[in-house]
Amino acid sequence: AALVVAPLVLATATILPRGSDSRGAGRRPASWRARAASGALGRTRPGWHPGRVRLSEFWRLMDDELGAAYARSVAATQVIGALDGRTPDQALEAGTPPREVWAAVCEAMDVPPERRLGRDEPARRR
């Protein structure tokens, strides 16, 4: 019987500097660069705005305040007058900004003002 030996294939990996990707160190997508050049981003970091609540942030706030299961139930079933008689889910699907939906939920559920910005997170160690 003949002995067959499979060739050994070694994978190589390139270690890139922090904050870079395979296209180059610190390079941003072309769409971001175009928006930055047009001034559409202002002087903020990409995707961030001081008055904006992202959808992921909206759900984190809902989960923190109401609990994950109850937050989903409220979003699906609670009709809120400030959202034109829609549920939070319907309002989000209709394009209402998450910040406005969160404010309406806070009013309807009597969330105290000191808890409307979410939980205080402990400072990260550097």
C-alpha cells in the first residue's frame, strides 16, 4: 500500500495598526468621505449627533427602563396619543425619529426625567 501525504498549507495573516482595515490605515469608506467633503457631517464624528437617538440606543433605553420582554410588549401594543395614535413600533416603521418615540414613551409611561437619558455607565479604564 502506498503512503499518501497531504501537503501542509500554512495561512498567513497580516497584522494591521489599530483603527485600520485591509484597505489602508485609518481609511474611511468613500461614501463617508464624500459626505464629509460636502460638509454634511459638520464637525462631529461619523454617525453621531448630539440630538440623535439611534434605533439601537432607543432599544437599549427601552430595555433598561422597562425590561427586555415588557419593552417589546409596550412597543408592540401601547397606543400613544403623542405618536398620532400609533404604537412605538408603528411610529418607528413610519419613519418617526427614535428620539421622538422615546420621548413619547417616557411621557406615556411616566418615566422620571432623571432616568430619560438611560443608566449611568461606569467609566472605562484606559
